[in-house]
Amino acid sequence: MKEYQTIIGLEVHVELLTYSKMFCGCSTKFGSEPNTQVCPVCLGLPGALPVVNEKAIWLGLKTAAALNCKINNEFVFVRKSYFYPDLPKNFQISQYLDPIAVEGYLDVSGKKIGIARIHLEEDTGKLIHDEKTGMWSWIDFNRSGIPLMEIVTKPEISSPEEAEKFLEKLKRIISYIGVSDCNMEEGSLRCDANISVKKSSENKLGTKIEVKNMNSFKAVRRALAFEEKRIIETIKKGIPVVQETRLWDEELQITKGMRTKEEAHDYRYFPEPDLLPFNVSDDFINKVRSEIGELPDDREQRFQREYNLSAYDAGVLTSEKLIADYFENALSYCKKPKQIANWIQTELLGLLKENHCSINECKLTPEFLAKIVSMVEQGTISNNTGKTILREIFSNGRDPEALVKERNLIQISDGDKIEKFIQEVILQYPQAVNDYRSGKTQAIGFLIGQIMKKSNNKANPGMVRKLLLEKLSENT
Ligand SMILES: [Zn+2]
């Protein structure tokens, strides 16, 4: 048994993929000029009335269904009151006692990690501080009122690594079902964590530390690992651990104390008087469930079963829905799953990374990839030619068959022609031939190289090797 036991819980905020905000019709587009996507509702002007965005409810329920939650037939929006400059109404419309869903779980490497609740709320505005002088701050209300979903786990995560895995898996599901783009750089997915550590021999729970300000999953893991170590060292020194909120400093890779929590906040929750309680019928919930489609774990299993792929290949190909869709689309043109999977993994994914490009934006369409793979498999072009034209088509979007014809890249698989090259090379390099026959087998590489050169690299290398070996063993 480990000497210390770590308990971690996560709170994940996800901006929902809607065109308009949670309670008004303003656009949710990211990156517009500050304060251009605002109206009396999201600016909190007196007398403005909220109207619930049905799509946001739909997306929230879809997530709840995908995370095996119990969906509530009636849920209530409440006012959570607090003052902060980015919150113009001085309250946030959120959910408290009756959220949309409770009691779900997510399976992470065979362990079910409980989801305590999922609720919907609105995002706040964004404060931009003048870092240089520290004299000024600006407020951009474009973000104010963007639909936000909060997913709260039970304190059932037992290591920083497991927290990272949980987040990766959660992100994969949420983007798969089209609920959010989960872009952490643009703040569409944010995560706070709480951690406590106690001696395994003790029954009493450890003091809870809240950690904020992590902007990647890796940062979440590192911040939690830092805290875990810090708390254990504190316990070892016999110093009491103080309950507090700490901020992760990405540059220094440490957490810093922000505020101690003397008592829980009193947000004065009460039902939002401008919105009625929301009732959803079982029919509606069933309709949401039926629309989830195939979840990533199921697709990964199916890829192994149906296409006979290894667990690793299936995992890579289903890591993103777009990649999995691309793969299956390519298969509809060329029924060679293993080969298509290889070409995507060894060639295409690298190119996408190099070019910071998403698979659905690239000019090498699934049909074109399938054509390249077919030509290589049929021996029309060599593997190397396939790789070369793939790179080219990736940037110019030309049809592979037309390109091969135009450049005269068709591989020579005519035995007579290849034998002619072999004959010439044997006559030209008698020393290498003798070397090979006297046991220096590496000389074969040189001879193959020369034959390929003679054929302008168009000879089928497999055939060259085979015929050359036959030839060399003939006259001994
Ligand atoms: Zn608005």
C-alpha cells in the first residue's frame, strides 16, 4: 500500500458550440472586435429579459447522455449573486440544486470515474489588463452570456496522470458528439482541480486545495503533481495544510497561493424569476440519446473488429472524429484498411502537424489518398513515388492518376525490361558481382542502387531484387 493517498476532483467548463448566446441572440463568434457582439441582455441592462437557447439545452443533454448521467425531467435556472467587473448583472444565471443531469460516469482505462453533476450557465465577460503599467483594465463583453456547461467529477481520481487521462477522454467524447470545439487556447475548455492528500493509514480526509489557471491538460497534470509533492512535504514536516486556492504559474512550473478560504461563499442562490422551470419529457430525452451516434470507444472497438486493425492503429484513427471519418471515407474508394491506416499514420498525420492544418482542410482528399494507395498496391507506382506525390498533392490538390500519367511515373514491372538493366549493371560492375559471390552480401545493395538509377528509379524494386538474386545465383 502506498504511504499517501491522493484524491482529485475536477471542474471542467466547456463553451457550447452554438451560434448565439445562452439567453440572447448575440453571436458567439470568437476573435471579433471587443464589445461588438453585445445587446441589453448580455450587458445586463435594466429591464432586459433572458430567453433560453434551446440548442444549448440540447447540447447539454447530449453530453449528459454520453456521460451516462441521469437526466432530470425538470431543471431550474438560478441567480448566483456576486460582484465582479466582468459580470454586469452582478449575478450569473446558473443552476444549483436542480441541474440538467447528475450521477454519471466516464470509463478511464477500465475505472469508472463518477460525474457528480452537469449544469448549464452563462459565461462572464473578459477582463484585459494592461500588464505594462498596471494602470488600466478593459472589459470585453463579447464573451458575456456565451453558453457554458460545467461538468463536476466526484473526488474519485487518484493521481495527476489519471486526471490528465480523464480530461483527454472527456475532450474526445465532447468533440465527437459536436458539443464543443474544446479549443483550450481560445478558452472553449477550461479546467479547475481540487486535490487532497492524506496518509493512507488515516481515515480523516486531507485538506482540500483548489488549483486554477491551467491552460492545457499537461499543465493540469503538472500542477497537480507539484501540489501532491508540496502537500506531502508539508505533512512530513508536521505543518498543518492550509485550505486555499492556488494558481499555476506556467513559466515557473509552480503553484502560488492566491487566497485562503475562510468560509464557503454565500452566493444567495435563488430561482431566476424571469425563467420558468424547464420541463423535458422522456420522449425528448430519448430523442437526444438516439442522436449521440457512435461514441469514440465504440468506434475504436469496431475498427479493430471490422477492419482487423491493431488496438494502437484503431486508437490513433479514432483519436479525432475527423480522422476516423477521413479513414472510412478513403476506405469507400479502396478497400485496404491496413494500408490506408498506415498511409494516414506514417505520412498524412505528420504533414498535417507540420502545416498546422486540420485533416478536413487538407487538399489531399480521402479519394486521392485511396487512389495513391491503390496504385502502390497494384504496383503501378513504387512506394517512394507514392510518398513523393502524396506530399505534392497535399499542397496542390492535383488528381494522383493525372499526375502519374503526366510525369510518366508508372513503375516498370516488365521482367524483360528489368533483366536488361540487370544485365548491363552486371557487366559494368564485375567487382561488385564477385564481392557478392564471395560472400560480401552487402554488395547487393550497391547493385540494386545502380539498376534503379539506370531505370530512372522507375523499376519495381521488389522485382529488381528478386530477378537480380536469381541472376547472381545462376552462374556460380
Ligand atoms: Zn446579447
